[in-house]
Amino acid sequence: MGAKFAIWMDNVMPSLNLEKIKMTSCLEWETLPPFEQLPFLKSLKLDEMPRVKWLERVAAEDGCLFPCLIELVLRGCPVLKELSSLPSKIKTLEIQKLGG
């Protein structure tokens, strides 16, 4: 219900080998968990997150935030301002109700 993800997520992210994440209706969140710490992430879906402004907190060193990403779905993120460069192997890209 708060404007931010739980603090424990910052500490746990580097130790996870997650491949898929779907987050829905985090209506008050303004920042996202550190997804840039998930090098094996293949699918990221964000739906109805109207206050999130940035997809990442820091830029990726090699210019690509998610090197293994093949699916990105962003819906209902009207104030999202910028997407970092996406990998060339992305197969599914869906963007609806995105800011600019």
C-alpha cells in the first residue's frame, strides 16, 4: 500500500535467479525493486502502476539493462518516462497507456 517496495527486496534481489516477474496494481509505488540485479530475467510484466516513473534506478554498464529479456509488457504506467536500451533478442514487446 506504500509508495515503495519492501526494503527486504533490495537485500534479496542479488541472490535470486528469477526468470519471470509480473507485478500488478502496485498503485502507490513510485519506484521499482532493483530489477537490474536480475541478470537472468527473461519476462517482465508491469500492469497498473500509475506512479512509477523509471524502469531502472541506475543505468546498465554495458548499455543493456536486461541482457536475457525476451518479453516485456508494460500496461497502465502513464508517467513512465524512459526505457533503457532493450536487448535485440526481445520477442514480445507490448506497451499500452505509457507516459512520455
